[in-house]
Amino acid sequence: MPKILIVGAGQSGLQLGLSLLENDGYEVTLMSARTPDEIRAGRVMSTQCMFHLALEHEREHGLNFWEAETVKVEGLGVSIAAPDSSRALDWVGKLDNYAQSVDQRVKMAGWLEKFEERGGKLIIHGVTTSDLNSLAGMYDLVVVAAGKGELVQLFDRIPELSPYTQPQRALSLAYVHGLKPRPEHPDFSAVRFNIIPGVGELFIIPAYTLSGNCEILFFEGIPGGPLDVFTDNPDPQEHLDRILSLMRQYLPWEYDRATEVELTDSRATLAGGYTPVVRNAVGELPSGHAVLGMADVVVANDPITGQGSNNASKCAASYLDSILANGDKPFDRQWMKGAFDKYWEYAQHVTIWTNAMLQPPPPHVLEIIGTAAAKPAVARRFANGFQDPSDFQHWFLDPDKAAAYLASV
Amino acid sequence: MRSRRVRPYTLTGGRTRSKHHLLVETLISVPSYDPVLAEALMPESRAIYERARTRASIAELSAGLTMPLGVVRVLISDLATQGAVYIHSTAHTYSHDLSLLERVLDGLKRLPV
Ligand SMILES: Cc1cc2nc3c(=O)[nH]c(=O)nc-3n(C[C@H](O)[C@H](O)[C@H](O)COP(=O)(O)OP(=O)(O)OC[C@H]3O[C@@H](n4cnc5c(N)ncnc54)[C@H](O)[C@@H]3O)c2cc1C
């Protein structure tokens, strides 16, 4: 019976662990740095909006515990702020199937408890390299799903696939209650993507948190610019006040909805940033054992396209298939490489698109965004690309293909 | 491979609960030493099993056996799942829960030979 050790209780590690337990014959041990209660009492970690294909993986394994009460995200809207802070452009594209965002504090804590209930072995411990060094030999397979933590150092950065060496955005966010309904489409909820050229972006994401449904105000600021003002780690209320005053200055139409908001809880703010990176998925331990990196450990993108949790879910689903297909054969380096390559066939599209979105939009992208205001089909295709970004190569990323597509709609 | 003769026994029906909270100060001990089991364990687990014949804390075990804490936790949790070691609750909760004690004793009696 293959013995599998998973390090890290996030979207990818827990989803893989829980889905493995559905199959007879796998002994799954999961190591988490925190207990469920500590996770619930901790700080928010993400905005974690997940689109249809990723949600389907959770449903397939009966892990969508919060689906009924979580607000449905039925569209994706884009606005561009003009220099005088008016709204130069504004449209919304409908999603074919809804997206949802469940606060990772709620989800990971609940999934951890479910993992034990379903017979997984859970060990609460922040894992070190020296732990792994000794543990690896006792397992048939060790999967490192520890997100962006220190253990990534076991995996070499691949420079050819990692164009950036510094964070491309300064992130700051707050979970709030009390945002007024959206006037443009009061009948459904949407993720709103507000672009402030040269300054950054504000996302507004409907989500479900510890205290019910809420909205997340999420700024992505160009480093050194006016939105990059959270490095002093302000207290939560000051953090929210700063977000609101930036909204008032740059995006008054969004600020108008936010005059009566309050934080959902005292841990509902976050600031930071990280460098997008692709790493070698096979990590070598001093003891000579190999470990397999998963999700953010090996492919970490800026959240500007909201793909990290989606990727984590898809990576977990892909690795599960590779594990089951391997049967009782050894989980050697070659298998590890194959498992990653299979995931990368998909993930490369997300990385290419996300890295492109961090650059100032080229003329053909501006044309697409502009045309979408007049042609719902274009808006719709853009919105639905978030569930499967491999579509963007066919029309969005290349000027010639964009021109051909726009001529055809 | 572990001995097939070891029948898993735990308070919770085959799983270790994170409630066990393997803190550095958590005490563990071997309820009834079984040389056949010891023989069947991996060397690292066997070292813990032998050492815990006298009650010891996780920290002591990690230090005494020069094994990383994370490894000690994993191995103890595995040993506990088999009923080979007992993870002591804090004295307080333990002394107030008679039924728990009974289940422990019952489990101990059922430990395979
Ligand atoms: C501000 C922000 C907004 C985002 N918005 C979105 C979005 O809208 N949509 C989207 O899809 N994605 C979004 N993401 C990305 C998404 O949150 C991550 O990509 C996703 O959670 C990655 O999943 P993972 O399983 O790789 O790692 P994680 O979810 O980060 O899980 C890693 C786990 O490992 C644990 N861990 C770390 N080190 C150790 C250790 N040494 N020992 C034991 N445990 C350890 C951590 O505590 C954590 O529980 C966002 C990210 C950020 C920062």
C-alpha cells in the first residue's frame, strides 16, 4: 500500500489528500503548520476566487461544503479609470457557470477536520528541511504543497520560465461587510476588475467568510507607485481607511458604494507581494531522496488574474490522476517529472497570460477591452477565459490572432 | 514492513486526532512493551518505542535520539495509531474523564500478543 506524505494544508495539499483517501489502498499523512482552530483565528490569506472548472474538481470529491451559502459570482466586469478619475470604460461579461470564493480560513480548517474524519493522518508541525530529509525515506512519495513558504528552496528556479526577479505588484486587501449593491447590474454579482493605468488595479470580489457573505477590496499596486503604501503594516482599521481613501481618489464610482463598509473581523486585512516564479518540480534532499513540489511551490503567479487557487485545484486533480495511474510502481524521479509535465501542459498557459497581464496593455489588448464594451460576445469570451486560460493563446495574446478574432465577431 | 499481527487500536477508531496535540512537552509512554512489535518496527520507530518504555516528552525524545522534531511527531503519531505508545493528555482533562480511562484500559487489554 503506497504511503504518501503531503506537506502543507492548503488548497492543493488538502484537495489531493482528501481525494486520495477516496481510493482504497493509500495511506495518507498530511503535515500542517497549524490546527483548524488556529487557521480560523488567523489572518486572511488570499482572495481565492475559483472558477467553474476548479470548482468542479471540488464537487467531484464532495468537498464543496459551502457551495449553498456562498454568493455566486456570475460575471466579470472591467472598468478603466481616466486621468480625471472618471470612468473611461465599463462593461461586464457573463460567466457561463458561476465562480465562488470561500475564505481559505473557512475552507482549509473545515477540510482539515474532514481529512481526519475520512481516515487521514494529520500531524500538526511546521516542517523543516531536516524533517523532510529524514522522513522522505519512510514514504513511497513525498509531495511538498507548502505554498510560498521556505521549503520552496528545495526546488530550483527555472530562469527561462521566470521572466521576473522582483514582485510586480504590491498587494493590499480588506474583507468588508456593508458594500452597497452594484448599480450597473443589481440582479447578479460579479468580480469587478478596475484598471488605473500606470498605478495598478482594484479587484472587488464577492466572497464567503467566517461571518457570512462579504466583499473583498483588493488593490494590486505597481511597486513604488501611489498604491504601494502598506509596507508599514498598518493596523486593520488604518489599513481599511487607506484602501478607502485610495478608492475615493482613483475610483470614485467604487468608493460611492463603500461609504458604510466595516471590516468583517480583526484579521481581515493583508498586505505583501511576491515574485512570480516557475521551479523545477523535483526537489533533491541532502539524503538523496527526491520530493515532488506542487501548486504554488512550483508555479507561483501574481494574483492579478486570480489563478493560484484555481491552479492549485487543477494541480491536485492532475497529480491525483498521475498517482492513481502509477499503481504500485515506484514514484521515482521520472514519474515525478512526468506528473509535473502533465500539469504544466495546462499551467503554462496560465503563467504566460498572467505574466502578460502584469505589463502595460499593448494596443491589441486595449482594442479587445474596448470592443468588449460594444460586443457582449467579446466580453463573454474574456470573462470565461478565467476558468480556462488556455483559450487566450488563440485570440488574446497575439496581435494577429486578436485582429482576426475581432474581425470575425 | 510492520508486523501484520499488530492490530490497530486507538481511542478514536483507527485514527490519530490532532487533538492529541503533539506539543514538545507532551508525554508519551509504552503501555505494555512488546518485543515482537519492537522487532518489526523501522529502526527510527523502534528507537522511540524503546526509549518511551520510561515516560518521556517529545522534546526529550527528539533531543535524546537526535531526530528532528517533525520526524518524532510523525513516528509517534504512527505508533499511537497502532496502540504501541500512549499519548498522555494533560493531567487535568485526563483525571476527569473516567470513561476515557476505561476505553484506554479496554484498548490496552485488547492489544495483540
Ligand atoms: C492577495 C492574494 C490574492 C489571491 N487571490 C486569488 C484569487 O482570487 N483566485 C485564485 O485562484 N488564487 C488567488 N490567490 C492565490 C492562491 O491563494 C494561492 O495560489 C493558493 O492558495 C495556492 O495553493 P497551495 O496549495 O499551493 O498553497 P497554500 O494555499 O498557500 O497552502 C500552503 C500551506 O502550507 C502551509 N505550510 C507552509 N510551509 C509549511 C511548512 N514548512 N510546514 C507545514 N506547513 C507549511 C501553509 O501554512 C499553508 O497552509 C491569491 C493570493 C494572494 C496572496
